[in-house]
Amino acid sequence: MSRFSAIINKIRSLYGEGETFIPLHAPVFIGNEKKYLNNCIDSTFVSSVGEYVDEFENKMCEITGAKHAIATMNGTAALHLSLVVCGVQKDDLIVTQALSFVATANAILYTGATPYFIDVDRTNLGMSADSLEEFLKDVSIDNGQPVHQPTGKRVGAIVPMHTFGLVGEIEKIIELANTYNIPVVEDAAESLGSTYREKHSGTFGKVGAFSFNGNKIVTSGGGGILVTDDPEIAKLAKHLSTQAKISHPWEYRHDHMGYNYRCPNINAALACAQLENLSSFVENKRQTAKMYEDFFRTTDVQFISESKECRSNYWLNAVLLPTPADRDLFLEETNGKGVMTRPVWTLLNKLEHLQSAPQGNLENSIFIEQHLVNIPSSVRL
Ligand SMILES: Cc1ncc(COP(=O)(O)O)c(C=O)c1O
């Protein structure tokens, strides 16, 4: 008996005793995926124009309740474009959390702005409203602009991320941001299907960005989407995502530096088929999370649960090990036994290309980095 054999047995009982390898998160194709992909090929519309791109956007408006959705080729592009359309400029300071996937910070860097890393909340792993409040104490309005006094930089946006599908203190964050008139761009890459007080994640800020990467709750192969209620922002996002081309029957005219960020029709087709199963996938994953939650209560490993305001998609289930040494042993034993588990990301402020970025107190992020492990979370068939 190894230290974690009861946990390994539990995971195996959920995902198949006989399976030699249990992945962290595998995509599931049980709907109209092949049919819609065939339709694309039969129609020859496989690239950035086609009926599935429109359908993908309409479906996402329906699911999230947002008024507009602009499909992109991946979530990182959606996030970058979100920052651009919110008016982020070179040399701005963008507040985000140190505990996130690198794409959050990279999208900020693409704009020429600098990330400022603040802490996360220990229970919901999202941006800490207290840390944001602490940061904002150093911000004052100069010539109508929010300026961070210690760096002299304009604060261009705040980017909270909904870690593993959990939605944290988003309402408080929006309230704080509004006091200074700073736009909030939600990195909702991981939280499709998650709500906070019954409002969909990604719809609290000025813009929200989702990912449809292969490891997400539903996938388009590669794909992303940004959602907003602002018609001007939506129009600009669509324009910039299509090389800023002015519509004309034959002329090539571009009125701005644009991007080739539009989502291809074949990826949108896959997204449309997958979205038809989103609510059943969320239900399925919530049942798995409940089984994990009940089981881990009997162990010294702590399962990370949603708050009472949040209805999580439980994209990736996460646990906290009692000590960093336990975490290392857990990773070794589970992976050694064919049960895929992963530590959380290295904190962004520690990555070589981000080390010079300014940061606040990161006590909770450091704790999470040392103790957290993601465990298998695929939809169970
Ligand atoms: C938090 C976060 N932000 C952004 C992204 C970027 O999405 P994509 O891989 O679709 O570019 C991802 C996922 O990969 C993510 O997990």
C-alpha cells in the first residue's frame, strides 16, 4: 500500500478500473461533430467565412446571455483582441493574477503593456478583491485617467481569470474597477458553463474571452470567442479580427492595423456540435466533482469546491495536499500508476520573460503553487 493508493483506487473506480492510462482531460465527441465537419467540406466553406461561424456566435450569445460574440482562432487571440478593443495601449499597466496560464500574461505583452501581478483568493483561486483594493490604493485619477503612482503608468485594464471553472469575487472586482473607470476583461477561457449568482462567467466585465482548445470542457480543435454587450466594441473586434478590411465587393482596403484572428468555419462547426452537449457535460462533471468532494472529505487531502454563489463547470478538479512534499509524492505515485495528475502552473511572475513585471503580495498564490494538484476530470461516458 502506497501513501495515496486509496485515492488512486477512487480515481480508477470513476474512470475505469481496466484503463491503463487515465488522462487529465480528454475531449468527448458524441454528437453532430462528423456531420457538421462533412457539411463544411461538402460546401467548400472551410475557412473564415461560413454559416457555422455565425451559428457559433449566436449559440454563445444564447448560452452566456451576452448581446454579441466574435469568434476567433483561439482563446489567446480572443484575449489579446479584448484588450485592444478595450483601448489598452503600449506602456499601460494591466492588473492580473500571478496564478494563471501563461496566455493571460502573453496577451497583455502583445499589446506592449506591462502586467502587474496580484494575489488570488485561497478558496476560489480567482483574483483576490482584497489584493485589487490594495493595488488601487496607489491609483489616482490624473487628467481623467487612472494612474498607478509608483510606476507612473496608466492602468489600462483589470484581467481576472476564472481558475479551473470556479468563479470568484467577480462582482467585487467589477465594483472596484468601476470606481476608477478601469475596464475589466474576464479571462473566462476555463469557465464556459460556469455562473456566479446565475449570471454566466465572462459577462460581468466589458469583455469576456473563452477558449475552445482541445483540453477545455468543449473544444473546436482550436478556437476562442469574445463576448460583450457593447455594440461598438463588438463591431471593432470583428473588424480587427478580419485584417481591418473595409467591406467592398472587390477592393482591398484596410483602415487600421488588423489581425488574422477569425475562427475558421471547420473549427466553428466542431464548436457548434460540441456546444449542443455543453449542459450535459457540465452536469456530468458536476456529478464527478460531487463524488470527489464526498470522497476527499474522508482523507487529509482537501478538494476545492465552488462557493455558494458559484455554479462551477468543474472543468479541472483540484486538490490541496497537506505539504509540498506530499504534493511531490502524490504527483509521483499517481503518474507512476498511469493516473495523470498535474501541478498548477508555475507562477507567472517567476517565468523568465515576466520576472521584471511589478507585483504585489503573492502569499496565497505561492501557497497554491506549492500544494495544488489537478486530478482527472474528463466527462465520464
Ligand atoms: C486561463 C487561460 N487563458 C487563456 C488560454 C488560452 O486559450 P487558447 O489555448 O485557446 O489560446 C487558456 C487555455 O489554453 C487558459 O487556460
